[in-house]
Amino acid sequence: MGGCGMIEDAKHLFLSCDFFGKLWYDISYWLGYQLVFPENVLDHLYQFATFSGFSNSKRSSLNLIWLSCVWVIWLERNARIFHQKEASFNQLLDKVKLQSYWWLKVNRPSFVFSYHSWWLNHLPCLGIFM
């Protein structure tokens, strides 16, 4: 259990948990989209990465953000279970932003943006202009 009292499975932990599930909506809001997410993890990933018809490189960046969110949820779940430590919702959102920034910096030599730029104006950093 991730601390909410419900039986834990991938669907619950990553998508439908009242606490962790809300993170996806704030991430999509941060990206500038409002989505209704599927309740299946693979469908969720597919929709998240393809909802806007971007090129493969831009979809790859969205996949990275999705994976960052999953990673932050997993680490928070473990912190709650094994160390009785809980981050706030805003701290988790900040962790996703920071984690995705560092993964982009490490995996893309052409990603030369500052964290400040990423935090405030992330879509142009990904080459996405609305």
C-alpha cells in the first residue's frame, strides 16, 4: 500500500490514487493541456506522448516527462512505506520538473537551457511552440 489505505497495483498507484493521480493533471496543466486520462497504464503513456501529434523527438521528450512522473511517484511511495516520510503535492510536482530537466540535460547534448528557462517556459525548450 502506498499509504492511502487502498490495495496497491500499478493502475491504482500511478493513475487512480487520490493523491498520486492528481499529479498527472497538474503535469498536463504545466504542459498547457487539459486531458482526460485513460485508466490503463500503457494507454496512459501512449496518450500522454501522442496527444498533440508532435514529431518523434518531441514525443520522446513527453515520454521522458511521463517516465519522470512515474519515477517520482515510485520514489515517494517507497519513502512513505519504508521511511515514513511524506512530501507535499507541490514538492512532488517540483521533483518531476527537476527530474525531467536533469534527464533532458544528460540525454540531449543539444538541450542547453537553464533550469529557470525550463521551469518557466518549458515548451519552447522542447521546441514546441503554441
